[in-house]
Amino acid sequence: MNTKQNSCAREVDREFFERELASFLPERIFDAHTHLWRADIVLWSLENGAANVGYTEYENLMQDIHPGRSTKALFIPGFNPNIKEHIQDANEWNAQHCAADPDCRSLFFVKPEDDPEWVRQEVRRLRLHGLKCYHTFASVKPTWQAEIPDYLPEPLVKIADDEGWVITLHMVKSRAVADPGNLHWIRHYCKTYPNMKLILAHSARGFQPAHNLEGLPQLKGLDNLFFDTSANCEPIAHQAIIRIIGHKKLMYGTDLPVSHMRGRSLSAADSFVWLYGDSPVWGEKHLAIEPILIGLEHLRSLKWACWSEHLSDSAIEDIFWNNAAELFGIG
């Protein structure tokens, strides 16, 4: 694993990788959901990591969870999601560092009030490849219960259709892809705008896999619908996509910086919780558990999903490289 100064890996992470993941992880990886950022416009920092994370720092950090592997990426702007004034800086930073590698791609962050024609011109100017939205900019309160058009208005989807762009969507609402409103708008956008490619982040935000089992059958047959696995540590969330939709629609993602925090997501009741390194849960009876990097927990969940679905080595390579390479036009 990476021993450079900005490595976040500890010995427990290195041991975990060799035991659980070394024989599973393919040699070539495309990270379909990850973030770059400037330290002055984000809320987070990494354990022993770089303050500013551009292309070079990203490559180094990936060696914590993909040691010895080549990783390309779809970069998403990282910034404080409550401050609109940071968005332009984040988009410019992303574009600058994406340009360092012809096999990487990058998204343009949009607000619901953005003029679609201005968005078209900015994405072209920066030579980016699609859009990213987020619920915190919706005008409804609480934004966690926003309908998709509240933070991804239809005129922006139409522009993406005109241009053949991708859109990465982190849907909200308490039941995620099982919510009737989310299902309606996903189907409507995909059917109405077939030249737009919609990526549902975090395995359809299936941190509670029961939501995927309930909702995904209603999304079958949408050719322009895809999923990234980013930071979801529940194997059945990925497995449901593989079995119900098909493995060709699933792409691996790290969600850096989340990948380099410690802990995991955990389904509970009809929802989920996040356990972090400072959560008071890591001692149980005679045990003292040292939490590992979320990116490693996530990779193990994906390994278990692939094993449960009896995927071949070539199908696993599809999830980690080929599906994204085809979607993003990478040779």
C-alpha cells in the first residue's frame, strides 16, 4: 500500500486488503464517483492526507485502497454543499485536474436556478462531460425530502439530452428508490430524454437494501439508467442491482473523501446509520475493533455481492472498468 506522506492507510488496512481484497480487485479500475477539492472550500480533512486534492494527490490516495492498480476516474466537484459561492471555484478546480489525464472525465455542478444555456456554454468551455446536482440547494425544507425536480429541474435534463451528457444523481427522501416520487421522476427523465445517461449514486442510495429490492423492479428496461456503487457497504444493495437490472449497468466508485474515513454504512429498521471512527461502538464484550477505511469495507461488500451472484472474472472487470469505459468513451 501507499507509504507516501499523504497516505491514510494504517497497518490494519494493509492487512485487511491482503486478506480480503488482493485476489479480488482487478488490475484496471475506473472510479465512477469521486471528488477533488481545494482545502479552503470544503468542510472535511483527511487523516494524514493532503489538504488540496488534485489529480496527483488523488492518484496517491487511491494506492491506500487500490495498491498496485491503475485508477482513472469521473471527478465530481468537492465543496461545502451549503455555500453557493464555492461552486464556481470547485468546477474550475475539477476541470483543471481532469485535463491532466485523457482517460478521466469530470462533471459540472449545477444549482436548480442555473440558466440551462449558461450551463451548456460552461460545460463546453471547461470541456466537461455532464452534470452533478445536490439536494441542499433545493428551495423546499427539509431538503432531505425534496422531489428530484426541486434540485434537478427538467430544463437541465433536456440540455444534458441535447449534449449526450451523463448526470450523477444522489436522490433523497427517506425510502430512496422505493419512494413513488423518485421512481416517477427517474422513469420520466430516462424515457423522455433517451440521449441523457442517468447515474444513480451509492447503488441507488440503497444504504437500506430493502429499498432496492422494492423499487428496482420498477426501473427495469431503461437503457440510459446506470448505477455507481460509491461508499455503500451493504452487499445486497449491489446484489439487487446485479440481479434485477444487470451487472452491465453497475460501476464501481470510491466517493473520496468518504472512502478515506473510517467506519461503514449499516442498514437498520427501514433506514440506515453511519458508523465512523469516533462513534462509540468499537468495543464489544472482549473485543476491541479498530475500524478500517470505508473504501475497504465498501470493496468487501462489492466482493460479497459478486460472489453471491456467481459473477465471472470478466463480469467483475466490467463493473470495475469496462462499463464505465463504454459509457464515457474511453479507449
